[in-house]
Amino acid sequence: MPLSQPVTLPFDLRRPIIGAPMAGGPSTPELVAAVSNAGGMGFLAGGNKTPQQLTEQITSTRTLTRGPIGVNLFVVSANDADDEELEAYRQELQDEAAGYGIEVGTPRWDDDMFQGKLGVIRDLRPDVVSFTFGCPDADVLDELNTLGIHTAVSVTSTAEACTAEDRGATILVVQGPDAGGHRATFDPAVEPGTEPLPDLITAVRNAVGLPLIAGGGIGTRDQVRGILALGAAAVQIGTALLLADEAGTSPAHRAALQDPAFTETKVTRAFTGRPARGLRNRFMDMHERSGHAYPQIHYITAPLRAAAAAKNDLQALHLWAGTGYRTTRTGPAADIMADLAP
């Protein structure tokens, strides 16, 4: 039955804006704290970090804000990667690597040190922990909820939303198709949905009874108001914060976001094997692929991405960005938050 009123978050925010966790550097303790100090809630990106690095970032963030903070973790499922396909992709990338004088990376699978990071969450107890790429088992969510840590799961469909609710999540992060970076789709072999965010919010609200944080392509105050009017308890912004003073966005990524030569975004699996939206460039177009071997492809391309960054080669970098990237502005995160606040 459709809900008549939005379900509110289990904590108070002066501004209903969440700073998205952006792995790879942008989500620094300074950015997270700035978003929280401005009345919202910032999220640290735990993906691709060691437990020790995550510990240091949470500890640092706590010294910078008394506001609520969140931490995001990847839920990496085992996959049935085709070794021959992975080797074929390595060979395809040999010329790219030779141009930088390096070797292509070696594929491997790991779970991103999930259990170690859960231990950090148990010890340091951020206000919220969110999960991307999948939903943890019910016993994990129950334990965290019992510890007083709110649990959020990123979803891209009503089926995923129902799974997360059934397992005990207390919040859903509804990610629409215009979002920058990786899609949160549980099954990486499935092409992510294209249902517009407003329609997705309505469908999820009709299917579950949890508070919703909604994001994907949001970059203006009118968009924030529109999403909240549909019943979301808060909006999540990521690309809108990439040029913030406090963000750890690389100089190359900052330059690309402001370069008129980049005229559109595109969803690709070329860099990591999981679908992700970024500024369209040569690497995406040359290496179209449907393989879903994550994190194996992430490790294959890691040396290439590092070399491209060192050479400031914008046509070979993963320049994650949502469709609203043209509205991204520079300045303190507090000013960006004020511009977007309803």
C-alpha cells in the first residue's frame, strides 16, 4: 500500500543532505566533517582501504566534527570469472600499458577485507554504516543494529529494497541511473536499471516501509526539493561535492570536470568490471566490454589508471561523474550545501 507520509530518518539533520561516499580519494575526513558541520551527514568511503586506513580516517573525522558521520563498505560477492576472458582483456590492454612503460595488472578476487572493516565499525561505532554492491546477511545487520549503529543498504530496484528490508536494514539508499561512479546493483552480471530516480523512489516507497535517502544526478536546489517532495527523507549528493575545497579529488579529475571537451557521461565496465558512470573518454570507447569480473578487472587496470593519473592522461582515466556534473561548483563544502539546501 502506498505510504501517505515519508518515513523519517532515525536521527536528526538540520539539512536533509547526505554526502555520498566516494572511494578513490574524494571522500576525505575534511569533506565528511564539512558536510556534517553544515547540517547534513558526510560518509567516509571504506572501499579499497585497509582496516587500518579506515580506522585512521574515522578517528580523524571525529576530531573535526561533532555531527553524525557514516561509513560505507563494499559487499563483494564471489563470481564465476572466466580466466580465458580475463587473459584476453589483459592482452587487449598490452598496448595501453606499453605506452606508459608498465605491465598490465594481475587479476585476483578478494572481499575487500570485509570482516576486518566490520571489526573497525564495531569498535569505533560511526552513526551509520552503509553497504554497496550487495546486502549483508541478516545476522550482520542485526548485530550492528543492536550496537546502536544504523544500517543502510544501497539499492537500485524494488527487489533489492525488499531484500534489504527483509534482512533488517533500517535505511535504504535509493540510487538512480544518473549517479556517478559505480552502480550499487547487487548482481554485477545484471545490467543496472534505467528507471528514472523519481519513478524508482515511488516504486520503492510503495514496496517497503523504511526511510529513503535518494540520489543520482542531483545538482540543484530545485532537484533536491523535487526528490524530497516524492517522499525521500534526504538526498544524497556525490558529484556535486567533487570540486569542493575539502574533497580529495585528484587534479586531473578536477580539470576534467571543468573541461568543455568532455560533453557527456557514459556507463562502462572497462575499468573495474562493474557498471560505473563517468565522463566519456577514449578508454571507455575503445574497451567496450560486458564482463562482470569484479574486482578482477579492477586489479587488471589498476596500474594503467595509476600511470594515466601520473601522466595527466584524461583520456585513459576513470573520471567518475553523474549526469549533473555541469552544475558542479568549486568552493567550500558548506557553501555548496547552502546552495542545495531546500
